[in-house]
Amino acid sequence: MNVIRTSKEDIIAYEQSAALNQSSIKHILKQGMQSFLKSALFLRKSEEVDEEQNKKKKEDGDVAHFIIGKGVDTLITGHPGDFDEKYFISSCINKPTEKPLAIVKNVYDKVTASFPPGNVADLAFYRREIYDACNEVEFFMNRRKPEETWNDDSRINTIITGCAIYFDDLCLALTKQVISQTEKNIIEALHNSFLNHPNTGNYFQPSSSKIIIYQMPLYFTYEGVECKALLDMVIIDLVKGIIRIIDLKTIGRPVLEFIKQCMTLRYDIQSSFYSFAMKENIPIVSQLVDKNLEKFKVVFAFMAESTRVDQWGTPLIFPMHENLLFGAEHGIHTPKYHLPGWNEGVTKYRNWMNAEFNIDTVIPKGVIAINDKYEYALNV
């Protein structure tokens, strides 16, 4: 039992758990509780990136970059056959560009709200829906003169010509994620790079001296709040006495720029949160692998690779220093700036939820009292 893959049932149970995860904490710290309560993160309680946030991102290939990363994760950490269950390979070499893609998905969502995908006509049948979607995303709009638009038939025909095949693929895919042939090729290339490059390949090789656990769900309580973490890889080195947490990352720039992305996207919070989760679960993990791990040291590292064709092929390991993990939990405070730790996000969540009100609550006189413990009260 040197390689353990978490059962699909346990993964589903994790996804359905209402516990707080690191993605939610980062959302709370960056955008506040009200934004979080409206987000897909709160509604689904999952590790998935909020779709609305993804739409606003302009770096790292936007949603396409995220899809590639998830695809690589599935191939490496999932069960055999998981990739085919989750992804539908489009007959398109490349997906439509940003606005046409948004339009065709908009039309698909509206049409399938009334008809099952199997009963949907060709894209050309939905000219009115295409027209409305073009207006929603300002496709071929004259930004300087909004009252003047390009020829409507031209806009509609452009979408039909460029997106008809992809629209058919959406209907055939049903619940699967549609990816292009190009995206599939990139996913497979990065998968091979991680598994076979000298920098990283050894991490995936089973041996009698180590135990590898893929997609490990962990649960713990922090300051009275139920929390959860889903770890890509856990490597237990039985000889060195180390529990090594590995998180796979892809980046749409040269891999050496991962350090900058690490801080911009607060990956330090993820690494600290996951490390804390593992330390809290040592007895459970010990029982799982039938080894006493109480004295084992927990370390964390990111394993990153570039999604750019001219850059991939040299994945790198980025270990996270203990001081950085501590700062990510408790925050970094200097005379010039304050970088909040994930404990601050948990506290905000706890105080808000304990107050038993949400964004739809009518607040008397628009006033909320805050006591010296930064707790909220409505009875003012």
C-alpha cells in the first residue's frame, strides 16, 4: 500500500462539506464577507475558483489556464479513467476567442434552460439568442458611439460560422468540461513533464521507503470554525521522517516567475493552511498508513510548470520556508504595511456567521455595533 488514491466517494463528501477552505479565506481577505456570501465559493463550498472572478482575470490565460491546471491535476492525482469522465475533447483545434466563447456559452445556457441538450437545434437556429448575447458582451460594438453598432447580421453570422462546431460539442458533452485539442495536448505534455523530468519525476516513483497519497481530504477546527483542505499529494518519507505536502501548479509565464505569482495570488496562505491541516491530522494519517508519524516533520512545496509551449519542459520545486508559513497564518505587520494572515480570514468568517445575519438582513437604522473583540451586534 505504497500508493493511496482517495476514493471518489470521499472526494464527493469533501466537496459537499460546508467547512471553510483556503480559497474561501483568500476571497474573504481580498473582497470581504459580503462578496464571499454572493460568490460561487460560498454557495458550492468547493475549491473551484469563483467563475465570476475568473472572468475578470486577465493574466495567465484566464479560464483556459485554470482548465489546463485542473486537467493536469486529474491525470496525475485522479483515478484511471477520471480524465475521460470529466472532459469532452472538442473537434475544434482551438476554442473560440474570448467574446465569441462567452456568447456561445450564453446561448447554450439560455437554450438548455428550456430544452435538454439532446433536443437542441443547430446554433444557426438561435439567431435572436445570439443577437442578445452579442449585445450583452458588447461584441462588435462601437465603444466611442454606443448608439451605433456594426451590422447585426454580420455579428450573428460571424458567431455561427466560428462557433457552430463548439456549440454542438457543448450539447454532446452534457456535464463534461469541453476542452479543445490544443488544450488536451498541453495537458498531456505537462503531465509527461511532471512525471518524467529529473527535477520532479522521482517524487512520483513508488518505493518501499515512502508512501504516496493522492487527493487527501483533511478536516480540522480552527478557532471554533470547521475547516477543510484537499491536498494534491502527500509523500511520507519513512527513512527521513518527513511528511512532504506537494501542490501542483501551472503558470502561463516562465516557471521562474512562479515566485511572483505565489505572493500575488497568496499561495503562501494555501501552503500554511495545508501544513496546519496536516499537523492537526497526524493521528488520523498515522492510522491510515499504519505507521506512527507523531515525530515526523511536515514540510510543504509547490511543483510548478509553465503552460507556454516555448517554456514548458523544466518543472521546478518551490519549498516554502517555515517563517513564511507562520507569517501566512498570523499575518505580517510592519510600519509600512499589513499583510493579513489566514487566521484573520477565519476570524472574520466566524464573527459574521455567529452574528446570524447576512447581506439580506434588514439592519436597524443601518447601524452595526462592533465591540472590543471585533464582534458584531444588531441590537443597537
